[in-house]
Amino acid sequence: MTVREHYKTNMRIALPVMIGQLGHTMVSVADSIMVGQLGTIELAAVALGNSLFAIFMVFGIGITSGITPLVAKADGMKSKHLQGVLLRHGFWVNLVASIVLFAIISFLTPVLYLLDQDPGVVPLAQPYLIILSGSIIPLMMFMTFKQFAEGLSDTKVAMVVIVGCNLVNVGLNYVFIFGKLGFEPMGLIGAGWATLIARILMFIVMWIYVRRANRFKMYNLRIRVTRFRKTVTMRLLQVGIPSGLQYIFEVSAFSLAAIFAGMISATALAAHQIAINIASVSYMAVTGLGAAATVRIGNQAGQRDFLNLKLAASTIFKMGIAWMALTGLIILIFKNQLAGFYSTDPDVLALAGKMLIVVVIFQLSDGIQAVGLGALRGFTDVKIPTYITFAAYWLFTLPLAFYLSQYTVLGAMGIWYALAAGLTVSAILLVSRFKRLLADFVH
């Protein structure tokens, strides 16, 4: 393949995933923008609820992601039977995992009262979080079929499903939050119900597609209770759990950063939510390139094709850098207008504007580390990257963020300086790890 052909293949696989990933984060964006019209306290409550839920959500998504590189590698080996086995085992593994995560979130909701937040925030955040937590089950089941299809380079249908169901979510937000079409205004709780209903619909549509599409009939994908093969189950978990932990270490750093901001004031927390929402748009899109890197590298590794593997990797890293540079420029130019969608509070907007300058600074590091994690997952290398993300975010970023925000004059801005430093450390270490594996692959 020529370099141009690699760019085209990367884009064909990545673009639908990028749009789909944007769809996931747009749920939080829509909730924040629409609830933000109710006031600063309500916006802070959404920030608190989403911050705790995001930790478990990304862990669940990480568990499901174990399917993609294994299916991609089996595709490179032309093993259709193994691909069907992987989906059937993945279905039951992810169903059990999602129920466990739902139970854990529900059990932990009273912890919100122990986080030293504004007294008006927690009573609003808790019922919202309880409803939102139920959506993790249909979300993980949707991701099961999405990850299987992506492993076979089929990314467009999942994109359409995500975008369509998120439009449903926005419509339901409008109806439930503000009380339209005969419904009583439900405020924050209405946003939670809208997300739950939209994610149930997402799962049902994707399940029907994979079960009935002609292109998947050869894989014997009938889902039934069957005797588990220990080796298959363990392989899915060996890739999925570390992948989930990688997501947790990064996202929990941002989630705990929200708690640190809430310990300062509701204004700081609301500003943090605006900045993190805007930053998450570019980040979630670039994780689509990371997912494409997993598929491309997993497939080329299965074929033992070093030259095309190297070209696939280099082109997709360049695409990630270009995307983050573009979005960084957009954020820099339109930061005030973007923040204005969320709030009219001048104190919140002023602080959010300063935070968005830091977002611009760490765009390249964020993109490189996101693609790096996907590329390493293509090699099914998840153990060392997990250690790297743990060290970068929990041993370095979080202590620094807590110290700068609580014990220096930097306040909430100290949180964002720490996040920028942690993302840079992570990017450097992950790229170094990938280069080492690439050299080993030759030999």
C-alpha cells in the first residue's frame, strides 16, 4: 500500500468512529448546555454526577474494547469461527460486567455527600446520577456489537446509530428538562431519563443490525447461553480490563479534578465543567483515530506485514496531530463564544476562558497519547501502558493538581496546569513504548 492509500484506509475506518465517539461525548455536552440554562448550581450538579459516572463508564467501555483487537487479528488470520466465538463470549462477559458496575455506582452515590461540595449541588446530583447509572448496561451491550463490527472494519452503521440516538436524547432532554408536550418540568432528572432511554434504543438497534446483516451471517453469531471457554474469556479480560484501567486512570484524573474544583466553589466547578466538556469533544474524536489504530495495527500484525504496519502507524499518528492542532486553533479563536453556550454567569465565563487556554496548550499531547494507547492495543500490549497511565495520572497529575489548587494562589487554574503536564508525560512514555514494540516486531 502507498502512503496515500494508508491515509484513505485510516480515514475510512476512523471517520465513522470519530463521529460516533463525538456522539458519546455530545450526550454530556447536551446535558450540560441545556441544564446550564437552569443556573450555575444545576450546571455544577451535572458536572459532579457526570464526573463520577464517567469513571465507571470508561472502564466499562474499556472492557468491551478487548473484542476489537482480537477480532481484527483473527480477521487477519482469516479465522471466521474464532470471531464468532469472541463475540458470543464478549456478550456474556460484558453483560455481567455492566450489571456489576451499575450496582457499584448505585452503592456509591451517598459518597457525594462526603466530597466537601457546595451544599446546593449534591441534592441535585444524587438522583441524576442514580438514573444515569442505569444507562451503563445498555451502553456496554451496544459497545459489544460496535467493537465486534469495528474489528471487521465496519464502522459506519455504529456511527449512524450513535448520531441518531443522540438526536433522540437531545429531543428528550428538551421535553423532560423543560416540561414540553404535556410533561411536567423534570430539570436535572429529566436529562438522566433522556440518556437512559437513548442508550437502550442504541443497544437494540445495533443488536438487530449485527444479528441480521448479510455480511455477518458467516460468523455464526447467534447469542445463547453456552459453555464458556476459559481461554477465550480470559483473553478478552486480559485485554479488556487493562484497557478499562487505562481509561479510568486518565478520566478519573479529570473527574477528581472536578471534585477539587468543587472544593473551591460552585463557580469553579461550573467553569471546570465547561472547559472539560469542550476539551472532551476533540479528545473523544481523536480516540476514534486510536480505535482505527487498533484495527489497522492488529490486522497487519495478524498478517505479519511489518512495512504496512509501520506506514499505518505513522500516518495515523500524523492524522491525530493534525486533528488536535486544528481543534486547538478553533478553541483558541472561539473560546468565549463556546463557553457562552453553557452559562451567562460572568464569573464562570471568565474562569472557563482561562481554562480553555490551557486546553489549547495540551491538545497535541492529548492526541498523541490517545492514538498511542490505541496503537499499543493493536499489538494487544495493555499491561505496560496501564502502568504508564497510572503513573502519569495518579502518581503525578492528581497530587500536583490537588496541591496547586488547594495550597497555592493558582486555585482552579492549578488543576489545569497539572492536567497539561500529566498528558505530556503520558504521551512521551506511550510513544516510546510503541517505538520499542515496533522495533521488536521486525525481529
